[in-house]
Amino acid sequence: MSGSDALTQPMQGVGQTLLGMAAVLALILALAWLARRFGVQGAGRSHLLKVVASTAIGPRERVVVVEVAGTWVVLGVTPTHVQAVHTLAAPLAHADAAPGAA
């Protein structure tokens, strides 16, 4: 084995390792993108509660409208507190619409 071969062998191993790590990272990122794109739902998700709308009103504060049993509940949400602000009947056009229809 010559001197240049002795230096080339470890570099090839490092290159293969880095290439393998890059491939695994790319796979993880691709799967995360797909999960977010197609909305993978957890097994514990309930169909009794549906988020109708949500909007940020500050850096960490949100107003969220959820539908529960044909009633819309407007919630004020902060990092430490959730407050029911208002309740109203869900509009008939929204309640009768097929899931996924706008």
C-alpha cells in the first residue's frame, strides 16, 4: 500500500458517512414536508371538535374559533390562558357543507 492510498482510504470512509447522513436528513425533511402538506392526523384526534378559524393578534396571542356540537366558540388564547370570549350557533351553510368544502 502506498502513502497516497493510506490517506485516500479514510477520506472515502468519511465521504460515504457524510453522504449517508445527508441522505437520511433529506429523507426526514421530505417526510416532514409530506406530513405537513397532507395533514397527517394523530390517532387521538377527535371529530367532535373542529378548528374553524384562527388568527394571530399579537406575537403570542391568538383568537381561535372552534366548532363543538353545532356551536361556534370564540376563544382568546395566550401562552398561559384560554378564555371563551363568545359563543354562537354555527351557520347552517357551514354546518351542512361537506368536509373539505369551502
